[in-house]
Amino acid sequence: MRLFAALVPPPDVLDHVAQLVAGVGVEQEPEPVAAPAHLSHPGRHAASTGKRFGRRRGHDTATPPAGPPLDLVPVVRMHVPMVKFGNLALDHAARLIDALELQASDWQSPRLHLHGGLASEPKGDSSVWVRLGGDLDELNAIVRDVSRVAQGLQLYVDRRGFRTDLQVGKVNERTTEAELEQVLAALDAYESQAWWQTTVSLLTPIDLGPDEAPYRLHREISLGPAVPH
């Protein structure tokens, strides 16, 4: 079985940041009112000419469709990958779970929140992220400890995908630079409610479609006492 460890923030935190990003740049268009002939002016209501992240389409003046300026990540797909263990035999997965449950009770539970936006990191990546804040030293220590436990069992470990950011969307060919900056500014001004991360989730990847969770929960590993504040 394929297995990986991840951080999954509380649903209400994910819902709130998703609503924030979805609402950026979405305005209710007023009903068009015909102007008197002597006041009308050709091109007055031409579409925005803001630079877009895609191929130029000539002199297309059609109004862009209403909606978020990004391809949004559904809330059920939001998570922070920590460590991948590859394809494990069932008995190896059971040994890993036993070892993690034994040792994780000594690892401190960090207090975290979401704050700040990031895009195109690394260069060429079209993802848009919101940053994790709070007890990041303790969170990084948990990632190292999970890797250490697995390596102690002679299991494959890959933590190259870990970053203290949560993906919220992707730039598409319709996204303008101004829209992207607007999303990042909203995320920079935003700070979610804080939460205590008291578990590490062991997940198995699945593919049920773009709007469904990309994983199935295999086991929640409980962490130890809260980081003192």
C-alpha cells in the first residue's frame, strides 16, 4: 500500500481561506443601461487589457467570465504533504504505525495559523499558496522525527515535497498579473484563526475525481502536549 504523512488543517480554517480566495475580484455586474445616442461612445465599455498569463488572443474584447481569477483547489483536496513512504507491505505499514504511535506522544503539538501569499515558487510553478505561521520550528521537528522513525525501520523516506505552505489555487491562461497581485495582497492581509495541530495524518492516495479528496485516511497519529506559549 502507498502511504504518506500529512498535515490536514481543521475544516473551518480551510473553508474560510477558500472563501477568501474565491471572493477576490468577484464583483456583481450592474444591469446594463442603454445610454442616449448622443452620449454613447464606441469602446467605452471595452474589456480590460491587463496582461494575462497565456497566449495572446488578438483583439478579443469579450468580457471574461465572472468568477475567481484562479483555478481553485477544492477544500476536500487541501492538505500539507510531510513525508512519503512509498509502497509498503501491510506488515511494514503496521510496524510504522506502531512505532509512530509509541514515539509521537513525546512530540509537542504546534499552534498554527495561515497568513501570507506566495506564487511561482519555485520558478515555473503555477501554484498559489498561503503560508503556515506559528510554531514552525516544532512542525519541522515533527517532520524530521517522522522521517527518523521510518528510517529506523529501514523504510523508504521522501520528504522533498514538504513545505510550510498550503496550495489554494493555480494560475491559468486567463489570470492577469493584476488579479494575481490582488489575490496575494488579500492573503498577505489575512490571518486565520489559530489551531492546535494535535495529529499527523497517515493517508493513502486515491483518485476519485478532481472535486473529491485525493486520499483516504488510514490512521491519525496523536501528538503530545501543546507547545508552551
